[in-house]
Amino acid sequence: MTLARALSLSLAAAAGAATVFGFAPFGLSALPLATLTVLLWQWHDAASPREAAGTGFAFGLGLFGAGASWLYIAIQAFGGMPAPLAALAIAFLVAYLALWPAAAGWLAARSTRQRSFARLLVAAGAFTLAEWLRGFVFTGFPWLSVGYSQVPEGLLRGYAPIGGVFMVSLSMSLCAALLVHVAGALARGARGEAALAACGTAALVATGTLLAQVEWTRTAGAPVAVSLVQGNIVQEEKFDPDFRNATYDRYLRLVDSSRGRLIVLPESAFPVFSDQVPDDVLLALIRTAMARDGDVLLGLFTELPPPPGSTMPRYFNTVVALGAGDPQFYRKHHLVPFGETIPLEPLFGWIIRSALSIPLADQARGPAYQPPLAVAGQKVAVDICYEDAFGGELIPAARGAGMLVNVTNDAWYGHSIAAWQHDQIAAMRALEFGRPMLRATNTGITSAIGPDGRTLGALPWFTTGVLEVNVTAREGETPYLRVGDALVLAASIALIAAPIVVVRLGRR
């Protein structure tokens, strides 16, 4: 490897790592646009598909190595995996995730001419398509999609209600492509061409700013008082049977002190099966909710009999609604690989069980579609943990709901940036759907987010308390609620295909 190539790869890796500062908690929303411009500039100049792929891989190593390394805490500190093995597992995951920007760079260089505008357009479409595929293939890991950086105040956030987070990513990639073209045109002395590309960039930003002013949904009914409970049970104690009664007492005390008609507790607030919760604890929750003509949303685990042809019972990560209405259940559908489900269980099951000590690591999936829960006079679409990272999967329930609820336990990731990134992801869902998002988390960040993606209120991290907010449901549909990711997929594929077709026709 030449010194020039080593420096180029180092620049790409540094750009990827710097991109992390565009996300929460840092919030430098313009920075990912700059780092994308660096990446597309390097792809623009790449002499071969292999060189472009290597550059994309280096960028991915920087991005995911810096931005998702907190997964090490979950599998080593709390999952019990030996440190060297945990480090190796995270290294493999980061390398796998880096293959997606590598594939995007390879496609751009393979299909178009070096230093052409066509290559930049293909690169923008391929980068966005790779992000979408990364969130879909092998159950998906859409974390750190660059579009999230624009919530809540980024200039391009207005594209989210149109085509979701990936439409925001596409707008950022196109801006980066145009900026690279501006620089290239100026270097060639083509000032008119540079001015046209600069105008295109300004138009993309201006359109995003104008779209951010549109209210795609409208208020529905009167505000409802909501209490979001943050129990702050440290992970070392959460599943400890000796701490169980203290957990019940803490949550009963917090619920009793709350004021909301709708009371939301975190994921697995009671880390046991429903039939193991003492009757007096459940009755206390029900009495409190009924006194307010409301409901409690409680996180715990449920069990169902074996399906036909099996002898194994099914275990579910569940939210149950208790109170004035009939009991209702939401069972988690999108499970965390190797944390809640074991992919290719006959092949990897024994390895995972011997290397990890994660409770209930082989759960069953709830139905793909579960209707909103009718609680406290509202229709609420519930999701659990990192399900809210998969916006397209939440659309069916969100269409019939006036507000969204996410319950989670980010204590698995300690004092890392994971909880901040997760809260930002939830804010994107609120903006995409035009619905308020209510988040009850174990250790934080517990928050209420408005339909514009801005925070209405939040509790301090790693504290015990209740967030009291008044929230108004919304009705109506954003364009994204109507068509999902279809629009951005069509646009990305068109950006990839059209320049290739034009180039091929021009060669005839």
C-alpha cells in the first residue's frame, strides 16, 4: 500500500468517526453533511471499484467503530462474555456493517466514469439504498443512519414526513454530491456549472426548511395527563431475585405519586412472568389507574402454551394495559439478535448459551401487526426497545393511533451514548408519523417528544422519578405514513439506474 493510499483510507476512517458527532448527544447536525462530502469526493476520484470499496469500508469502520462500540458493554459487562471474545465479536459486527458503505462505493465506481457527475448521483443513491438494506438484511441494524442527525433541528429534517429517515439521508447525500461537483467544476474553471450545482444544493436545503414548517397532522381531542415512570433499577440488580420486592415497592411508590391518567412503566419493569407478580402488586396498580379512569402500561414477560407440534412454551417480552379498560397486550415482534432470539439456533445456540448470560435469550415473536391499545381514552401504538429503530414496521399500528409509546431498558449500555442515540431515533419516528412519542425507560432517557420531533420534557439520566406531561393526540397522515419507504427506494434506485442508462446509451 502506498503512503498516499494509506492517508486516503485514514481520512475516510476519520470522516466516518467524526460523523458520530452529528448525532445525539453532540448534535452537530451539519457535520455529517461535511463528512459525506469527504466520502463522495473520495469515491468521485477513485480509480477503480476496489479503491472505492476500500474507502467506503474505512468510512464504515470509523462510523460504526466509534458510534456503536457501546454494544461491547451489553455483551461483556452485563452479558458475561469474556473480554477478548466480546472485543472480537464487536470487531466482526463493525466490519460487517462497514461492508454496506463499501458496497455503495464499489457500485458507484463500477458503473460510472471517474470524476463524472453521474458517479456522484449513483453514489448518493447507492449510499442511501445501502443504509436501507443495512436496516433490513439479517433482521437489520439501522442505527446511525445519517438522516437521524437532522432531528430535531437539522436543516433537512423536513424531508422526514415525506419519506422517512432514509429520505433525509438521501437529501444529505445529494447535497454532498452537489458540493463535490461544485468544487470539481470550480477546479476546471466551469463557473456556470458550479453555480448551477450550488443552486441545486441551496434548493434542497430551502425545500427541507420549508417542509419543516408544514403541519402534516392535526390535534385530536383534549390533552391527556401522562406519567412516564423511570425506576432507575441498575442492570446488576434488575434480574436479581433478591431485589425483586424492592423493585415492586419502588414502582408502586412512583405510580402512587404520579398524577397521570395514562401511566407508562419501562420495558420489563417487572422482570418476571405475569403469573409471578404478586396479586396485591397488580391490584394496587389497577386501583390507582381505575381511580383516575385511566390505565397503566406495564412491562413484563408473558408465557403462552406451545404451538401445535411443539412441546416448548413461548415466552414474550410484553406490555400489558391494566386499569379502567379490559386487559390488553402488546408482544414484541422485532427481537434483538443474540439478546432475545438466537439466529440459526441449531447452529449457534450452544455457542451463545455458553458465551453469554442474558436472561430469556430465546423469546418468541409477537404478531407483525398488533392494533393500537385503547387506554385512557386514547389509541396508543406501543413498541418495545429498539423496535422503534424500524420505522417502516411501525406504520400499520401508527396509522390507527393518536400517539406512540416506546418502553425500553437502555441500562444494558451503561453510561454510553447509546441512550442518547436511541432517544434521537424515537424523535425521528415522531417527526415521520406526525404523532407525539412517549418514552418510559429504566435509567433514561425518559422523554415526551412532540410531533415535530422536539422534546417536550425529559428526566435526568440515571435518576428515579416521574415525568408528568400533558399530551394531545394527533390525527391525519403524513406522506410517509401513506407510502412508507417506497418513495425513497424508488428515488434511490432511479438515481442509480438513470445515470448508468444514460452513460450506456451514450457509448452506442
